[in-house]
Amino acid sequence: MRLLQSGRVGVKICGLTSESDALLCLNAGADALGFNFYRGSKRFLDPRQSLEWIRQLEGQVDRVAVVVNADASLLGLIRDSHCFEFVQFHGDESPSDCFAACFPSWIRAVRVRDDQTLDACLEYASPHILLDAWSPEAYGGTGQVADWRLLADFVSVNPSRNFALAGGLTPSNVGEAIRIVKPRAVDVAGGVESSPGKKDARLVKEFIEAARRPSRLDV
């Protein structure tokens, strides 16, 4: 899979709401694209209206279906579409909820508040963990910056997990975030937008270039 390949930090652009923006990010060099199927999000994308063009991206980029406390109907639609390399659970799903959804590859997103939050994420069966900033206002995409030093300590003592970093990342701070936390991948939504759900070509390009500048995971 492209996002978590060895030797470089992967880049995931999340919150795509149109085919044109997906192609923009793909052509800029993104390793993965995230599609938010949570109706409470300002970047909500209706899967029934988008699966056809998402299907056309197969083999070019990792496609990630982002869900928040999804019901069985939505999970079944995503699973049966065969359009996604990952499903990202970004709500209050328990370890058993995620396991019971029966996706072969999935990411558990964790809104990190403290050490206890971090320890709890190790209860999930998937090796792929997205560390996001805590906010009481929303499940993600708030622009809040995570506590990088707290995350760095946790990442360093759990080398068997594939950690991605999210939370308030921008072209100007992603390089420093990578240097401190040393994640396997970084995830951005609002930091590369001109407005919620609308990606900015210049910011996308600058973000990917900044993330790739420290091109090795051992910097």
C-alpha cells in the first residue's frame, strides 16, 4: 500500500468532496485520499453519488473511507463497493465494533487528550493508528494542533504500529511535526483548503513538498 510504504513519510489528503479535487491531489503526488462519509462533517461526501468516480482511482492512490459511528447499512455499502484500500474509524467505535465490521485493512483514528487515550488505542487490532488532536467540538477536521511531544514519546516506544499524524498540519509546520513525532504518514484536510471541502492547488503542492523534504523516516 502506498500510504505506509517503507522509506518515506506517506501523505494523505483528507476531506475530498469532488472528483476534480481528488485528481488535483493525486497529480500533486498524494499517497492516499480520504473521503468523509459522516453526515455531520462539513466535508461530507455522499457515497452513493461518488463511488463511481472513486472506483476509477484504483491502482493510482490509496482510497480511505472515513466513517464516524456508521450504521451497518453504510458499512455494507462501503465494503461491497470494493472501492477502498482502508476504512478509517473516526468516531466512538470500540475495538469489537471495528473488528466486527470485517474490513481487511482499517485505520483507527484516535483524538488524543492524554496518556490514557494513547494507551487505549493499543487495544485495537489494527496496526494502523491515526493520531489526531483532541477537540470537544467535533470528531476531526477542527484545525487543532496535537501535542507533538506527547505523541513522539508514544510513537517511539511502540515501533510495531504504523502511526499517522493529523491535527492542524499545514505546509509551514508539517516538516517540524515529522521531525519531532516521526510518524509513518501525515494527514491533512483544512491545512490545504481555500474553504471547507475545497482544496487549494498551491497549498496541496507545498504541503506534499514540505512533508517529503525529510524524505527518510529516520531523520
